[in-house]
Amino acid sequence: MFSEIYKKNVLNETYVNGTTLFKKYLFLVQKAHLLMLKEEGIINPESAKEIKRGLDIIIENDDFPEEIPDNTEDFYLYIEKILKDIIGEKNSGALHTARSRNDMDMTFFKMYIRDNMISLMYMLNSTLNNILIRAKELRGKKIVLYTHGQPANISTFDHYLTAFAYDLYENMQLILTSFRALNKSPMGACAITTTGFQINRKSVSDYLGFEIPVHNSYNAIVSSHWMTYPLIGIKEILSDITRLMADMSHKASTEVGMLWFPDDLVQISSIMPQKRNPVILEHIRIQSGLAMGYFKGMEDLFLNAPYQDINELADAPVKYFSEGYKYLISVLELLNEVITKVDVNEEKAENTAVETGTTTTELADYFVRNHELSFRQAHEILSKFVKSGYSKELLREEFKIKTGKDLKESDDEINDILSTDNFIKVRKVYGGPSPESMEKIFDEIEEKIKENFSEIKNTDEKIKEKIKNTDKKYSEL
Amino acid sequence: MFSEIYKKNVLNETYVNGTTLFKKYLFLVQKAHLLMLKEEGIINPESAKEIKRGLDIIIENDDFPEEIPDNTEDFYLYIEKILKDIIGEKNSGALHTARSRNDMDMTFFKMYIRDNMISLMYMLNSTLNNILIRAKELRGKKIVLYTHGQPANISTFDHYLTAFAYDLYENMQLILTSFRALNKSPMGACAITTTGFQINRKSVSDYLGFEIPVHNSYNAIVSSHWMTYPLIGIKEILSDITRLMADMSHKASTEVGMLWFPDDLVQISSIMPQKRNPVILEHIRIQSGLAMGYFKGMEDLFLNAPYQDINELADAPVKYFSEGYKYLISVLELLNEVITKVDVNEEKAENTAVETGTTTTELADYFVRNHELSFRQAHEILSKFVKSGYSKELLREEFKIKTGKDLKESDDEINDILSTDNFIKVRKVYGGPSPESMEKIFDEIEEKIKENFSEIKNTDEKIKEKIKNTDKKYSEL
Amino acid sequence: MFSEIYKKNVLNETYVNGTTLFKKYLFLVQKAHLLMLKEEGIINPESAKEIKRGLDIIIENDDFPEEIPDNTEDFYLYIEKILKDIIGEKNSGALHTARSRNDMDMTFFKMYIRDNMISLMYMLNSTLNNILIRAKELRGKKIVLYTHGQPANISTFDHYLTAFAYDLYENMQLILTSFRALNKSPMGACAITTTGFQINRKSVSDYLGFEIPVHNSYNAIVSSHWMTYPLIGIKEILSDITRLMADMSHKASTEVGMLWFPDDLVQISSIMPQKRNPVILEHIRIQSGLAMGYFKGMEDLFLNAPYQDINELADAPVKYFSEGYKYLISVLELLNEVITKVDVNEEKAENTAVETGTTTTELADYFVRNHELSFRQAHEILSKFVKSGYSKELLREEFKIKTGKDLKESDDEINDILSTDNFIKVRKVYGGPSPESMEKIFDEIEEKIKENFSEIKNTDEKIKEKIKNTDKKYSEL
Amino acid sequence: MFSEIYKKNVLNETYVNGTTLFKKYLFLVQKAHLLMLKEEGIINPESAKEIKRGLDIIIENDDFPEEIPDNTEDFYLYIEKILKDIIGEKNSGALHTARSRNDMDMTFFKMYIRDNMISLMYMLNSTLNNILIRAKELRGKKIVLYTHGQPANISTFDHYLTAFAYDLYENMQLILTSFRALNKSPMGACAITTTGFQINRKSVSDYLGFEIPVHNSYNAIVSSHWMTYPLIGIKEILSDITRLMADMSHKASTEVGMLWFPDDLVQISSIMPQKRNPVILEHIRIQSGLAMGYFKGMEDLFLNAPYQDINELADAPVKYFSEGYKYLISVLELLNEVITKVDVNEEKAENTAVETGTTTTELADYFVRNHELSFRQAHEILSKFVKSGYSKELLREEFKIKTGKDLKESDDEINDILSTDNFIKVRKVYGGPSPESMEKIFDEIEEKIKENFSEIKNTDEKIKEKIKNTDKKYSEL
């Protein structure tokens, strides 16, 4: 009936998506809708029982053609057809009362995305936890932080890594916000405008594990937020990971060499043993970039759909989402490998910090705090000190010129002030790398991980319990 | 000193951005930082007084070269230089204690974006309010809703327009979420790692109207969220508006003709008076698209920056943001014109609804509810009825065949059931277009507008009060 | 040895790509390189023979593990290892003289893309041919052309469809240009800087079917053009198709109804027989959009790679390209269905043209040509005529007022001038819809198709002959 | 008449674009069209003279309101109005015979883009020339080339820089191709379908400096290629520049330190004299990124326009193009600064090359060429040599084990083979860094620059001569 090309390139794709991605959600919608129709007296108990009988057979058999059968438009209509074959037209036909493929499709898609987003949130939180664990394990290990590719300050690896933790945490908040927009039930919107049957949208929403029904029925069918909102957080995560990998690559490069990876993450050249290429960092970037292609592509797609129903054909984008999602998970798995196994070459960091004079600024600050010099005055002395190749003699001369006094600190004391240990130790201000300050950061992040976990678990279990209840009630039909 | 090209194409641009976009924030940062330094005993009261004297002169004169002066790197250093000219090196130099251009720049940029986002939120909420007002004014006016460009259901204009209101509301929630990520103070991060001075990051944060200081000082310098998060909500808004305009263009087209715009929004052809082209809809799409170019461009830019300090050069992106923001405001102004002035051609909607048989589905539902037919059975009868060209005779015949009974409803009663009025009236389910249902929707949206307004105003005033307090304390230095 | 996650998520993917996408190119590179090494006297004839023996066994067996074997980095090194097992280290080791995985990988990727681009070019040219055939079949069938969604001019379907043909033709020229940039051999660049062996890059280039070797050896390794240039033309094609589908959807919509599709491309509603939804148009748009996601994602990926070697990891992007390419082919297959089966509802076009007065402008032009009125004067008369509801009486009055003369044409003559037939007939200017003018267009396009075909075939056969020669010479080794 | 908001946000913008970007093209179209109308006898010589008189006054006065006057839709209609005021309706009205704002607008836009593209091509060719000059000036200066951020081969700066030259050259070919698609005249397409007047599209095309008229008149109005094709080449250029800057930043970083920039391109830290930050590289990346935002935004915009006329509103995108173009020019100016002033720190390159053993591979190759070892065998010896810390003793031992012979080369000879000088010297293969090979590259590029220049100049002058001819003929009207 349908053109062979159309059938192959469109209908069959949709059918296969139905049998793979959406099957379990489709059956859940059948159950939920059936329960509600019966409870509201829209179909009678006998019909409901009979429909249940048919559905049970189909679900139990779980045997569907691999390719779209002839004279079939999609997987849902195929189910309708075999249900009719089992229980007859009169009863099977009643199940489609007060609903439409429009609201049903939207519902499948949302439930599919919802499950993916919950898995993602668990995974992100465990990534956050791995960051915290590794930051604590490497606590206090020194590393140089750069600005614009130039060594700027000595700091610690835990300070560095927890900075990323905060970004990840913020991204998770974004995902939780988007989840709330996603977790609303379209059922009952029917084609667009609801129905004249006195259905109970609230109870179907509950049966499907949603928080509430979508308010306006046209909105249920036209809004793109169920798809574009989850993308928002995902894209931010990919973007932050890409940025971190770029920086870690720099820190792990031959010349900078402050990060170190074990052999199982490194590709070694047979001829140049000193060449230890942690290409995993680059692979994460590439896979992030490819995932980004999927997610940006979807955003563009939804951008250009008129404000009419967004769903009917949306199995193609949802399938596409599922492909991008695979890359996303791969990226996160690789990232966890990196976080768990990265180590620090403190000696390299120490040397670079000293050679590039990154701690002299602390001596300037010391002068300001202890010798009544202004910041700019102190820096002028230090500037000459650095230019002289760190001559303490010259330092004492310049100090005398500016202040009229002798610099009373001994050479050893000056060396102590200039030490990387001291640089870190004095940075006790909230957010700084000193141990005291980091302790607070650790506690904060630990607290956030717990809160996150509790919110994710709570969300997850609420959905699961609702669906459990649906199954229970359904079994009692 | 600097290459002429570099000066013209880079430094001067940055300087001019300083004197235009960031000047007021720069002076506020000077005040806030000075207050804190004095309160924490890092500089003495006399120095503080003297610095205040110098700053007051500069602020009062408010006279800065239009182009970057020679031997100047940026606007901030220019200010530092003239302050030194007024009050001498010793005191002027003290002001830069325990801070860096890194944390300062980030702070300027965030405050600039913050002011823009607050204005935007007010404007969005007033747009939401205009939608509600117009929806109420046109309450009950009938319109056909389409799926995939095909007439699907008759509904009302208020049902249609409030669907968009929910999307807009959700976008505002997103913006409020992103605002919370934005409204954190970077000050005290200094170059990257805070400082050895015992500064009070909390009090500077308060003086600048921020909610809290950024937790981790490296995060304060590297995170891109202050810029990318606001873009998220803006892009969703532009996307939804683009979608709505595409749909309104369709509804306003010659053949569909259900939306009508007054002459002041229409370009008329001198020769074809029936040609009334509401090109404003297309202009909104185009300007949205151009704005999108800016905002996507920025996202891409931040995506590719390594996880190192993001700010120093970011005046170029912030300037770019300000250009995109102009388009955004223009789009919203035009959208408000459209919403406030759009009208409905009910007759056209009624005719199309009837000609395309969009209400026959309601008769099917009626049969299900009143004559014990299953949904699919009823639809089979109706399908034949439609194919016959709406022959009531055939309808009665088919009914008898399926049910064995006579259809007792009169032709007039059938016509009533098939009427567009009835179609809308019976859709009383939550979210549907019936007057009762819409009343709830109106109430909900009104409530949301109030809540929004109160949150925006609260946020806005909290910032303003904090800054007022800063000015007061500063004046008493 | 390698981390399990790294092996699963990275190495195995690459290995599988090797065994599927790149295998045949890898063996061709082995042959070409071997021939050259022997011809230049870099390896001796006996070694060459022995290597050939080993390769032949491997190629004949064609049996490689489905998953990456342990202690293997990639497919190429796996081949090297089993070659060594067969013929011993001394000879097998010689094959890797004067080459590197860098230039080899680049070469595989380019050959893979090259084959895809040639297939694409054939397919595009046959699409162009289908357009020409269908345009001729529907020659002269009237259709209204729109500007900004408003009826503007009556024209013919062949005029409409051949406009797209020119865009497609131009895109093919772009692809041919990009093909020339693609079809250059990287071999001999080795890691980056060529080699001290006196290899012959020209002969390897010939053996692999390339036009010339890449000039600068660093360019051979760093340039992204082999990938980004083909994307350029593909993206233009997808963009033009998307635009055409948007317009065809409009022309096929219920209200406009000028395009008609046979039942095998239409999804029909069981209840609304008048609802004939050619969703194939929408599916083409969606699939184009998804394909676009892939291709834009790749562009972004290459944009952000530093100007260093681009290839080593590029099997991931090439795999990704192959996924996008599948969508592209699906889109083109569906497009050909649409082009071959689309039909025109002339009556609808005629009615709309008349109702919206699209031909009155021709009467104005007639007045200008025959009655010494200026264009604007004529249009003022016509404007009143239209506003009057086409009153010939008023037309004559207004004509007399403006010209002082009676309008001598009879009502029938005026009707003839206003007819859609006349409107089209008089548009004999080059590029217009009149039969004479279209004849030239047809001839031009036919000529272009022939030229294209000849260029594509020539390119294709040149490559095939070169490779045939390689196989022949190799067999004689 | 028009809504104030609409006037301010839409009409006035368009009007101002008319008076700034498009004015000169508009007047040229007036002249060209007038000449053709007269030559074809469509208007009589007296009218033509009178129209010329009016136009001359307007052009000479060159005085147009800064803001859109009341009751005006756009700049073109304003000109029509004042022409009518000067020469009366009868004659002024004749000028608009056989044309439309559709074809005129398209023509203005194309001519504007054309001028920009010609300037760009000159600038690109002079950039190419600067690359060649600088490559020759720094000829032979050694530099390490990297793969994946790891030192790989020693090479020369001229080898490195000319690699980019080939990419730039290829991009210019792309721009020249796109220029051919751009340089076709839309005039005579009128609204869409040409006209019944027997106009001469060819002569108008010539008068306006176009190559040929667009073939199909609908294509003249709907195709987006005039805008999207130029973007293609521009985006490739920006992408390649971005990639080069990323790599140069790496090479100029503190630790790598092989590229050096003079003080006028460097921002120096007052306290850390060793910190020499060539932020110009980063600024080029940022400005490229922002320009990319514009150009990608435009691509997206055109992607989503239905296949109907593309031009009427396109002044907004063209204006937007002009903003992106400013960034593009700034990027190119900065790039020329970088290319002209960059220098090489050979010592650093030499040290890194030696420390990372990048030349040992040459000793392996030497063994293969001179001592009958296979490539893999030689590499195994070398691998041990490197691991031993370059012990010549061990080298000799291993050589003996593998070959059974003594290594006859002296330590000095081995050192020579391992020298960076030798590494470069032996790479005489086409495309390699040896002086002989580079000589050929220089010659090739020089040839290409000349060819480019001649093609650009030829194109430019052909247009200028045609327009000169138009002015001459017009003056003789």
C-alpha cells in the first residue's frame, strides 16, 4: 500500500523504535488508561477485565515481528490490531476511548527520556562523589594553575578538582529543574483539546509516575520543553567536560607534565619511551563533541517546528537522542576513569612554580601586611627582585630605598615566605587552597552529594512506587 | 608601544567597553572593596579616607578620553593611574591590595549581565501579563488548531494563547534558576587562589548585592556558567517565539485567514487590497534568528575555552552579548505588539472546522457515552457518515446496523452535537478549552504572574538595598 | 593491559571501524606502498614477493576477530602482527619503511569519504534527472507561486521545479570543487615531515587513484579540508531540500491544496477522508535536520582542533560521518519519491490565482505597452478595478479619466488578458514560465546533467582504472 | 500609520540600511534599468531624459532624512516619491516598468556582498603573500612539530607556515567558486516570473557588472546561495585561523616557548618579567569565534526559510553580515600582524627535539638504508638505545646482536646522523622541510599568489569597466 521507500525509510524505523525504545511505556500507558477508564465508569468492569486478558497475553508472549508487518502504520496500531484479534472489536475498541496517538506518543517519549535522565543523574552524582574521593586522596598535592596558558599561581590538586565539582553540581541542579518540566503527564490532552468524556487526568498522571498533568492541553502537545530542557543540562555538562579535558591535556603535556596517568590509560610509543600520550583525554573531547552534534542537532530541529503538535514524528528525534545518549554515557565512563586514576607530579609543579616566580607575589603581600608598604610599592620592589634573578642583596637594597629601613627578615625567613608551602598555607580565605579552607569545601560538597542523592532517589522511588501501585491495581482488575 | 593594529582592534575596543558598559560597576567594586579593606583593618582609616577623596573626584568629573590614551592597557588601569595622580602612590596603591584584575573583571561582567537579566525578567512577566489580558479579551473566540499543518480540532483563542503562556512561564523559571547561578560574588578569588590577607569575601559580596561568594576561588575564575546559564533561558524564549510566529503566520495566511491584524501592523499592496501581509510576524522570526546567532556564537566560544580563567578577555563576548540583547528586546517589543493587537476571524475558523469535519469525532464520542458503542465502532460509523458527505440518512442506517437500534436523536440534536459550540463546551476536563476549564487556567496564570513579579521584585530590591547601603557606608567613610 | 573502560569505549570502537569501514582501503595502501618501495629499490624483489605472499593469505582468509584482541592497539597493528606471524619479522618489518600511521590513517579516511562522495554525486545527478523528467511530464501545469506566504504570481510547475534544479546543480558544482580538494594523496608525509628514504609520492598517489600528492607534508597531516569541504556541499543540499519541503508542505496543505500526492505517500485518517496528510514531506525535513546535526557536529569538532595532526583519532568522526550519510541517502531516496510522484491540482491553482487577483498586474502592463500609460498610472487604474470587485464598467471609467480616451478592448479581450494562460504565455523573457522560455531551461538543464554525468563518470573511472592497474601490477610482483 | 514599535524596530532599520549600505547600488540599478528600457524601446527617449534629469538631482543633492519619514515604507519608495515630486507622475512612474522590489532588492544585496567579497579576496591574497615573505625570511629556522600535543618531528618554520598557506589558498579557491554563484543578475525576474515586456536581462546584467543573468526567474528570487555560498569560504577561513592560533598559542606558551613575539604584541606582567603573554593570539581566536557566531546565525536563518522569495526582508541579514564582516577584517588584520612579526626560538626547539629523542627515528632509517635491517628491526635497536639514555655502547652491542656485524660508524658520525640538521637535510621528498623541497613549495605558492591576484584583479576590473560603461552611456542618455 505504502511506497516501498517510504515504508523502509520511515514507517519501519518508527515501528522498530516502538518495539525497542517505547514498548514498555506503551504497555504501562495501556494499563494506566484502562484503570482510569474503569474507575471513572467510562468502561464497565467486564470490558476492563476482558481488555486486561488480551493485554496480558500480548505482554506475556512478547513476540513482535522484527520488521513492520504489511498494512500497519506503526507499532501502536499493530498492538491494537492483535488485541482486537484476541478479544474482539467491541472490547478492544473501547480502550482507545478518550485518548489519541498524540497524547500517547508524547507520553511514551517523556517516559523514555525520564528513565534516561534518572540514570544520568545517578551517574553524575557518583561522578561527583568520585571527584570528592580523588580530591581527598590527592589532598594537598601541589599543582600550578594557569591563566591564558601561562603559569599563574601554585595551588593544590584538590582545589583544582573541586572547582569542577561545583560546576558539575550546578549542572545537576539544572537537570533537576529540567526534570520537573519533563515530569508532567500529557495524557488526557487527546488530539489537542482534551475530550468530552469525564476522564481523570490526575489519576492517569499518578499511574504513570508523573508529578502532575500538563496544565493546558494544547501545551501538552506543542511544547518542546520535554526534550529541549533536558538537552540544556546535558550540553552544559559536555561543555564543562570538554573544557576540563583541554586543560588536563595541557597539564599532562610533555613540557608541562604536572598530571600523570597510569599505563592503562596511556598509549606508549615503542621507540620513544618518554612519550606517554594520555589520549584518553582527547578521546573524551572527541566523543563529547560528537555527542554535542546530536544534542545541538535536536535543538535546531525543535527550533524550527511551528507551534503545532511536536510529537507525532518525534520518534526519530528520540531515537537520535538515544544515540547521543550512548556517547554521553561513554564520555562519563571515560571521565570517571580519568578522575579516579589521574595523579600529580608535584616535583614538576614545584619547579615550574619556582622558575616562573609565581610565589613572589606572596612576598609582596607579606611586605604590605608587615612593613607598611602599599601593594603597588611592594610590587615594585619585587619586580626588581625578580628581574635581578632573585638576588636577596638587591631585594634588601630596594627595600631600604623605599622604606628607609633594613629588611629584618633573614634569608631563610624570606625563602620560607617564598615557598610554595607558605603560599598555600596562608590562603585561608573561604574558597582558597589552604587545608582549613579546603576542609570546608569538602564538607560542602559532601553535603551536596548527599542532598542530590536524596533528591534523585526520592524522585526515582516516587515514580517506581507509583508504577508499582499501577501494576498492583491492574493485576486486581 | 603596542602595535597600532593591536591597539585599534583590541585594546581600544576593551577600553571603550570599560567606559560604556562597565564603568558604574567598576566604581561600585572600588567602593565595596575599600569598605571591606578598612573594616578588616587591612588599610587604615586615613588611607581609606584619602582613597575615597580621590575616587570621589574621578566619579564626579566623569570625564574619560573617548579613545584609549597612550601607554594604557585598559580602563581599569587608567583609573588606577589617575587616582595615583590625585592622591599619590602610597595610598592609591593600597586599594589594589588583595584583589586582581581577574576577580574584578568577572565581577563587572556578572553585574552587567545581572542588570540585563533583571530588566529582561520584568519584561517577560509583563509579556506574560499581556498574554493573559489578551486571552481574556478574546475569550471564547473560536479558532481551529492544527496538527502537521492540517486542521485537527476547533478550540478557542484563549486556549491557544495560554498554551504559550505556560511555555513562557517555564522559561522564566529557567531564567530565575540561572540567575541564582549568576548572582554569586567572585571578589576575593584574586588571581585564582584568594590571598593571604584576611579579607572578608562575604561582606564584599553583600556590598555588591550578590547572594553569596562563589565557593571555590578557582571556580570563580574558570566557570562559564555566569554567561552560559543566562543564555539557556534566552535561547528557549527565542525558540518558542520563533515557533509561535511560524504558527501565527500560517493562521494569518491568505488561505487560512483565522488571525487578523490591524492596519498598523500590516503592509498592504497598493494593487491587491485583499493582500494584507502581517510581515511583523516574519520580522520577529528574523530578528529572533539573528539574536540566536549571537547567543549560539557565545555558547560555542565558551565551549572551547580550556578550563582556565575565562574572564580576562571576556569583555568582547559581553559586548557581543549586549548586541544580541538589543535584538532580543526588539523581538519582545514586537511580540507584545502582536499579542496586544492580534484578533480572530471566527467565521473563517467556523467554516474551516465544519468543512474539514473536525467536530465529527465528538459525535462518535457521544455515541460511545450514550449508546454503548466502543470508540472504534463509533468511529467506523462516523467514517462512513463523513465519506457520504454528512448524510444523516446513512448515519441512521449505519447506526442501526452496528447497534440494532434506531438512532433516537433528531437531526437538530445531531447538528447540535456536531456544532463547534458543543465541541468546546463539553471539553471540561482540566486543561481543555471549555469556559470552566479556561477559568482555572486564567487563575493559575494570574497566580504565576503575581508570584513571578514578587520574586523578581524581591530579587531586584534586595540588590538595590544592598547597594544603597554600600553607598551610605561609603559616604560615611 | 589497557583499562577495560578505555578498551571498550575507545580502542574496540576504532578496531571495529577498521574491520568494517576501512579494511579494503588498508589493503590497497599496503599494495600501493609495497609496489613503490620495490620500484624505488627501497626493498628488494624477494622481500616484496614474500610480503605479497603474506598479504595474500590475510586478504584471502578475510577472517578477523569481531572484538579487538588483547594486546592490540588497533586494526592496522593487528594486521602487522599476523603478517609477522606468517612471513617473519625481517620481511614483514620492511613494509612499514617510509610511512607512518599518520599518513596511512589520513589516506584510509580520504578514500572512504571519496567513495561515499562519488556515490553521492551519481545519486544527485540522477535526482537532477528525475526533476527534469517530472518537470517535463507536468509541463505547463499551472501553480501559484507565493512570496511570504501570500499568493503572488501564477506560474507553471516546471518553472517552479527547475528553479530547484539550478540550486541542486550549483550544489553539485560545490561538491565537485570539494572533491578536488579531497582527492590528494597524503602518503609519504609519514609522521609529519616525509622521510629520508627516496620514496616516490607521485607513484603511490597514482596507485591509490589520487589526482596528486598533497603538496606540503605538514598540510597532509593537519588540514581538515578533506572532511570539512565535503560537508559544505552536503549541508547546502540538506538546507535547500529542507526549504523545498517547507514550501511543498505549504502548497500541499488542506487550504492551499495545489500539490497532490498519491495514496502510497499519504497517511489517511480513518475518520476524515478529506484529510490526506503527505507526512513524507515532514519526514524529509526531520531526517534532513537530524543529518544536519551530524554534519554540523563534525564541523564544530574540526574547528576546535589545534593546527596539529587531525587524523589519528579521526576514525570516530569518520564513523559519525557514515551515520549522517545514511540519513542523507534516506533523505535523497525520499526526495526522489516526492519528485517522481508529486502532482498538481491545477483547478485549485487557477481559482486561487483568480480570487487573489494575481493576474491584474498583467492588465496594467498591457495598458503600459499599448496605451501610453506609465506603469504607476496603470497600476492606479487597476487598483480601483480590483477594489471594485473587478467591475469592467469602473475600469472603463477610470481609463477614460486617466487617458481621455475610451478603452477600445472588449470585455472578452480584457478577460483574455487577465487569464492565467495569457499571464504565462507573455512571459517569454529568459527565465520566465512561458513554453518558449522553459524550452531553453530544459535544454540547459539537460546539458548540465550530461556534463555532470560525464565529469562524475570520468572521475570515477579514472580512480577505478588506476586501482585496477595497481591490482594488476601487484599480482605480477 | 504604522505602529510606532514596528516603525522603530523594523521599518526604520531597513530605511537606514538603505541609506547607508545600499544607496550606491540602488542608483546604479536605476541607471542600468533606465538604459535598457530606453534601448528596448519600452520607454521613449524623452521620458528617459526626463527621468535622468530627476535622478541626477537626487544623486547630486545626496540628502536624505536620517530617520524614516512618515508615510514611507522603505528607502526605495522614498526615492520614487521624490522623483515623482521633481519630474511628475507620468515619467517617474515609467521607471518602475518591468521590475519589482523583489528583483531590485536581491540585486542590491548581491552587489553589496560582491564588493565585500572582492575586498576580502584582495586581503586574503595579500595575507598569503605575507605568509610567503615571512616563511622565506625565517627560512630554515628549526621548530618542533607536534602531534596530539606531544613533540613529534623537528622541522622548519617555513615548512610549518606554508602548510597553512595551502589551506588558505584552497579556501580562496572556494571563495572564487562561491563568487561565481553570486555574480549573476536577478534583474528581470520582477516579482517572480519575469514580465510580459520584452526586456533585455542580458544587457541589465552587463550594466550592473554581473557575469550572466540568473537562469530561472524563480531561482533568482528564492535561492539562498548568494548569501550562503560566500559564508562557506569565510567560515573555513575562520576555522583554519582558529586552529592555527590554538597551535601558535601552544608553541608560544611558557613551557614550549618556540615562538616569540615582539613587545608590541605582548602584554607583560609588571612583576613577572619572564611572563610574556602574546594574548593577541587569543584575541584572534575570540574575534574569530564571535564572527563565526554571525555567520553561523545567518546560515541557520536561511536554512529555515521556505523555498519562497528570500530577499524582501533580507536587509536585516545583510546588515548582520556587515557586522560579522567587521570582525572578520579585524581578525585578518591581527593575523597579518602575527604572521609578519612572529619569530622562532631555535634553541628551545633544538633542545626539545633532542630531549624528546625526536631524531632517533632517523638513525633507524639510516640503519635500514645502509645496513640491511628491516624498519621494525632497526626500531627495536633504537628503542633500547633511547631507553638506555642514548648509550652508544649499548647501541653498538644491540646492533651486533641483530646483525652479527660491528657498527662501523664512529660516534661523531652517529651524532651527525642524529643531529636536527641532518634530520631536515635528508627530507628531500616532495613536500618535506629540506631546503630543496621547500624551494619548490615557495615557487608553487608564489605562482598561486600570482594566479590568484590575476584572477581577482581580472574579476574586479571586469566589473568596474562594465559599470564605467554604464555611467558613460547613462551620461549620454
